[in-house]
Amino acid sequence: NTASFEELCSEYRKLRKNGQLLCTRENDPIKGPDGKMHG
């Protein structure tokens, strides 16, 4: 997986319709609605 952090965030934003984005560089990944981990 060569996707950049920004690309992953972009994908995550597409999945979040309510605008509450939890996309950070923290070492506490968030499990998105697609089942993938977003950190």
C-alpha cells in the first residue's frame, strides 16, 4: 500500500458524511466504516 497519508484522509472524508473527521497523525488509529484503520 503506497497511498499517502493525505490520500488515506481523503478516502476517510468521503466515508464521513456528518463532517466529524477524526483524521490525525496520532498513534491511535481509527477504524473507519469500511473496516480499514485510519491513523
